[in-house]
Amino acid sequence: MGERRGAGFVTLDSGHCAVPGQELRGLDEQLPTLALVGSPNSGKTTLFNALTGLRAKTGNYPGVTVTRYVGRVAVHDRELTLEDLPGTYSLAAISPDEQVVADVLDLDHPTLATPDALVVTLDATTLRRSLNMLAQVLATGLPVCVVLTFTDELTRRQGSIDVAAFQRAVGVPVLTVTSGRRQELGPLRDRLVDWSTWATPALPPPTEPAEVVSWIESVLSSSGYVLPQIDRRTRRVDAVLLHPVWGTLVFFAAMFVFFQIIFTLASPVQGWLENLFGFLSTQVQDHVGNRFLASFLADGIIGGVGGVVAFLPQIALLFVLISIMEASGYMSRAAFLMDRVMAKAGLEGRAFVALLSSLACAIPGIMATRTLPSMRDRISTMMGAPLMTCSARLPVYVLLVGLLVSPSDRVGPIGAQGVIMFALYVVGALSAMASAWVFSRIGRRSGPLLPFYMEMPPYRMPSARSVGLAVWDACRGFMRKVGKIILATTVVLWVLLNVPVHSNATMAAAGVDVHDQAAVSAYTIDHSAAAAVGRFVEPVFEPLGFDWRINVGILASLSAREVFVATMGQVAAADNPDKPAEGLKHLTVQSGPRAGERLFTPAVLAALLVFFLYALQCASTIGVLRRESGSWKWPAIAFGYMFVVAWTMAFLTGLVVGALT
Amino acid sequence: MSAPLVPVHPEATDAPEVLRWVVPVGALGFVGEPSRVPAPLQDLYAAGVLAAPTVVEPAAVLLRIGAGRSWRDEGPSVRRALQAALARPQDWRPPADASGDDVLRAAAEEVLAGEVGDFVDGHGGVIEVLDVADDQVTIQLGGACSGCPASGVTVQSRFEAALRRLYPQLRGVVAHEAPSSRRPRLIQLLPTRH
Amino acid sequence: MSILSVATAPQRRRARRADVPAQSVVDVATGATLADMATGQSARVLGIEAPHDPAGARRMFDLGFVPGAEVRMVRRAPLADPVVFRVAGYDIALRREQARWVSVAAPAS
């Protein structure tokens, strides 16, 4: 155990090998490391948060997209490292998260360091099931301390347990924790630093199924364990919330509120942030002399950073809601009601929340797939989520639908504009489900289906600290990883749209009034690198009826869909680039068989609408896909397949509409 | 499927070679060193895995690991043997000098040695078993317990509850109060033979 | 991995990992499964049989569906699937497919 295994590994006297620390800065291999093990819903993470608070650093376990939470616990003058392992029901792992736990507890694992001791959280109200995992953990031979959680709930529900007898029966220290409040944790903290003095069982419990059942029975019996009654409160609430009629109604109402909150509550904050960045941008433009540099800083950098920050209100809000839903126990009820519908798309109930969130924006929606235990389900949902009609598509839809039909057009008694918008939403949702279904079928070949099971915990009060930490963690991760990608894309696109730079003389010679801002930007765009690209890809988009100017708009909107509107406005030299409809109406095709005709015919408009419905026009989405799936492979696949589908559907739509008009 | 295994689990004792295997209450119906044990355990004795003595308690069996052996290695096979043996209670034989009240007496002693005894001591009281006969136990409360009606009831009910857990067919516990003038006597632990 | 003999404390033991195969929990009993239970009905688990998914069978065991365990069917989802069962003191939702793996009999009297 004394070899050097290469850069990054350090061996300590006890034969304990440390882990490469690229992801986890500040991990001090000299401190004792304890790990928290427990099933989901056992209060493990609440305990971790209470013990470590904001000192938790996150990273990833090597080779998998499972987040790693490590924190410091200080007790008097001593410190130790505490790791919050993913929740698991068993060391016989069936998912990557659970495999991480099995690997960390595996003394022979080549890369993952084994902790010095383990803290096992057992929910006192589900002890009969939880003891099974305790037996497996005890079998590893590592020092173990048991923390019995929810003992107050056990008593409230007429259950009971003799903790001293239980401690004798399992042979390891047992402590109880009720609320996880800081003051209460004193005895536990003291116990943690004394991990080397923990009693270990004389004989580890059996792991063979029939034997472990008899062990559990014996332990519970000698501990005087009385099973708690069914939680009255939960049963009463579930009688409504899971009622076939009322429950479904309440559910849809709750989802509507959920969605509205994300859509409307976040908007003012987003608006405020956008104003802030707009202000900064203006300041830069006013005070930086060099026009090129000013524009680069203002539109490229500040615009890019602003674009990233603009997502934070939605992400924060989404994670607040999701954390509350999860911690209170409602999430499993929602998933229970939606499971059958989701199963049709090869997904499971929990995917519903991710898809619903994608109606506001695919970024938080894709991040919400973390609630799905199956990696395959996560990927399938991620591949479908961008097809949900996100709020960034709305400005594009509004513009194009406005060009397509007038506000007074009617389909029966309903306004035609509304009908088309609704149809776009519906088609988006159906396409998302279909896409998820396809990917789950493809994924099926890579392994057996994960058996579906979902614990329905009693309703509990979420801990404010845990919710806060979940939000903080999500936002910070987003800023660090995704932010870079969005910023890079914004800068690149800015360069494409603004280079080469033209001097006033050149522009004047071309007949442009250099004092007319709209004309100047139109000229710049017309002669930019992006325009060259737009012209270059004309053959690809020719069958859809798009000309190079629309192509430039599409290219620009790769950074964010709503940019399409402003870019088209600039292309059309519209007086107000944010309301370019008038300018666009008059654009004519410049060359080719349709020269002189109106560019935006109904067929072209319809094709463009459908193109935007399907195409992955969003660098932020690509960034988040990269982060949540762990590699560039999936974002590349998503981009590729969505482009092909978008092109095909746009083409077909153009044909059909062209034939009808 | 065969009948479910008898629930057992080991607990540590003061001596590392002895483990207290907790078994279901009333599994064997006697206490002390059995004069005969079923074959699965016999085999372990013969192989030197287990060493004498084996002591049966109201809700446990004390087993000693053989010299030079370890519980870690032999534990699983001991467990299986014990479970197999407990599945055949008829193949156990009580000690030669066993009498009907032994189990109840042992159970009462265990209760006194456990939390109830600690509770009484902690309150400055004294509790002693006067008589064990016919599924009934007579106790005497002294020290701080005598003269205090509340404590008497508490102690008696706790004692009875704990005793009933170890001896379900208990008919009742009769409590006398020691006259307060008497000096507290030491807790009587040895069985009185009449 | 093998069980090493005892050395001096505080050395760590190597221990066998929990076994995965479902053979030891299988009890081939033709008849009712969890999927056949009616709302409010109680039953006793006989065994788990999932021939194509031993890991899935093991998971059911780890979730508390052990031979002899008491199970109660609590409610069905609006579209008939999944179903909530009460076992080992908690509620768990299973799809019909998983419920079919667990064979049950009338509760022990």
C-alpha cells in the first residue's frame, strides 16, 4: 500500500489512497473523512447541510455525472471532512448514483478513496426496510455510527423504539436526531470526531436474503420496535391529492401555478437584470472611444454575461419550487399521477416536472432532470425538453404569426393568431414526447429497463436551509459551467456579425447615411462575416424559401432565439429593430427564380415557424446539455437530429402551405 | 419454501469470546446449561468451534467461541447452527437440576440487573424479589420507594412490563412495601430454596 | 472478495459485497401477485420472481418485499397504473410490471 500511483495520488500511512483532486479544490487528504450513507428521504442531506452548511464544495465523481458533495465539520479544535453520498436503497446498485455509493464503500476500488468511517442515517419510521441496508453497510467492516432520524415522527404516530436496546442489538453507536437544528447536533458532532473509538459489532450481520430477514426481525423485536401507525395527516391529504378526480384537478392547478410562477414571477426580476446590463452597456458605449471596442464590450461581453445572468431568476425560482416539492413529498404524488402518461413516451412520472419547466425555458427544465434516478430517462427527457415551446420562441412566433395572419383573422369564433400559437404549443409538446420516446427506445439497447418504483414519503416540512442550499448549488453550477459556453458563443457571434468593420468613408461611398444608426447596422450586417456564412449556406435553405438574410437571422439566433427578431430588424434596416414587422413586410427576394417577389410569403413564414419549433437554436441549451449529460456527445446529437427534423418539417410545411395559398 | 429462520442476533458481552445470542422469548422453556443440545450445535462443539459452557437465558443463548477461533470467521456457521438447533426445541434438554420456576426467576433477575434495577437505584430505592412461584413474582420495595405511593406503582408497573416481555405467561407481580424502619437489605439475587 | 482472518484492530476488514442474484428469494408459487390485489386488501409476500431482471428482483427485496412480509394495496393511480402499496411500514408506488414479480398469498392468520 505504499506505492505512488501517479500524479495526483498520495498514499497515507493507513493505506488510504486519496482521490485526484481536479474537481474538488481544497480537499485536504490529511483530515479524517467520514461519509453519510442512507436511503433517499431518510433526512440524510438535511443532516449533511446542518453539519456542514455553506462549507460544502461540489464537484463530480470521476467518470460519471453524479454530483459529489463534500464539506467540513469543525468540532472544537478538530476538523473532519464529511461526504454526502447519493441516497440509495441498497449496495446492490442499479443506477450510476447508487454505484457510486457501492464504489466508495468498496475498499478495493482502484480510484475512489474509502472513507475512514460511515454515518448511516436510518429513518425510524421505516426501520424494517432500512435495516436491510444497515446490514449491507456493516458487512463492509468500516466503522459505523447510526443516526436515527424522525424519531419524533415515530412517537407522534404511536410507534416506539428502545434506543439503548437497539444500540446493543446492532453493536454500533446509535444517536437520535429529530429536527437537525444546529443546537441539537452537539452530541453527534462530538461523536463524529471520536470515530476511531466507535464500537463495532462482534459479528457483522448476514447478507444472505433469508438470513438478513431473520436478523432484522430479531433486532426489531429486542428493541421493542412498534411500527408507527399510518400517518393520519398524510392519508387525509392524499385522499384529496391522489383522488382520481380531485387529485388530478389539484395537480393541474398546482402545475399551472408552478408554471405561472416561473413565467411571471421571474420576468420582473429578469427585466430588472436586463435593464441593469442595458445600462452598463450604454455606459460603456458612451465612455469608450473606439466604436469597435465599445460595441465589443457592450454587445459582446456585457451582452453575453447579461444573457447568462438573465437566466438566474428562472433557475433560482424553479429550484425553490422543485426543492419544496421534493422535500415536502408532493413531487412523488405528482409523479404518481402523471406516470401513466409519461410511460407512453417511455419516461416516468417525474419527467413531467422537467418537461413542464421547459415551457418556461429548457435550461432549468433540463437541470430538473436530476430528479430522475435513471440516466436513460434523464437523457431521453433532455433530448425532448428543447422541443417544448420555451418562452424565447414567443417573440419569434409573435413576429412571424403577425406577418402570417392579421389580428382580425378568425378561425370560427376564435382569433386565428391564438389558434396558431396554441397549435404551436401542442405540436411542441407532442414532439417532445415523441422524441423522448424515440430516445428511450434507442437507450433500451444499452441496458435493461430500470424497474420503476417510487417511495411516497409522509408529508414533511421542507427545511429552509436545504432549499436554500439546493438553489445556491444549482445557480452556482450554472454560472460556472454553462455561463462559459454562453459567453463564448455570444462573443463569437458578435464577431461574425460585426466584422469586418467599415469606416465611415466606405459606407458613405456606398450611399449609406452614417448618421442613420439603422442604416449603418444594416450595412454592417449585410457585409459581415455572418452574411458571408449566410450566403454560403443558401443552397441548404433554398428549398425552404429562406434567403441569406433569413439565414443570418438564424445564425444569430443560435445564441438565443429571441435574437432573431432584433437581427432581422437590423437586416431590414428597420427604424425600430425590436419591432421590425413593417420593415420585413417589404423585403423582396434579391435574386434567383423568385426575384422581386415578397420574401415573407405565407409558405416561407410557415416554414420558418416550424423551423423554429424544432431547431435547437440555443447555445445555452447546448451548454446545459453538455453539463447535465457529461459530454459533448448528447448536445451534438440533439443539435444534429433537431436540425434535420426542423429542415424536413419546415420543407414539408412550406410545400403544404404553398399549395394551399 | 422452508419455514422462516428463527430470528436471532448476537450482542457483545464483557468477555470477547462470549456472544449473547438473542433468541425469541420462550424458544426453549428452560434456563441454565443444557444437558443436551441438537446435532448442529453438537457438531460445532466436536469441531472445537464452540467451547463450553453454553448458557441459556430467558431470551438469549450465551455461546463461547473455541480456543484459537474467531467470531468473525466462525460466526456465520454458528448462526446457522443455532438457528437450525432452535428450530428443534424438542432436541434440547434442560439441566439436570432444573425446576419449573427457574425461567421466571432468571427473568426477574435479568430485569433487576437491567434498566429497571438502574432506575430504582438511581432513585435511591431498593427492590428485591421475595418469592417466585407459579408464574407469579412477589417483590418488596424499600429505601426511598417505601412510603411513596407513586414510586411504588411506577416501579411495580415497570418491573412487571419488563418481566412480561421476558416471560409472557406471567400471571402477575405482587409488591410489598418494606416497613420504613427496617434498614434496606441488599438485593437478593440467589434463589431461595424452600 | 474473501473474508480475511481477524487481525488487530483498527484494521479494516474486507467483506463480501451483498449478493445480487435473486435465486435465493425466488419462491415459485403460481397464483396471485401484487398486481392482482384489490384496493384495501392485505396479503403476505411469498417470493419474488423476475427471470429477466435479477437486479430488479433484488431491488424489490431491498425495498421490503421479503418473504413473509405483510403488504397492503393502498390505491391506484387515475389511469390504473402505478399502484401504491404499504410494506415494511412505508408507502411505495409500483408499476404493474414490477408488481407482477411479487407473488403473494392470503395473510397469515
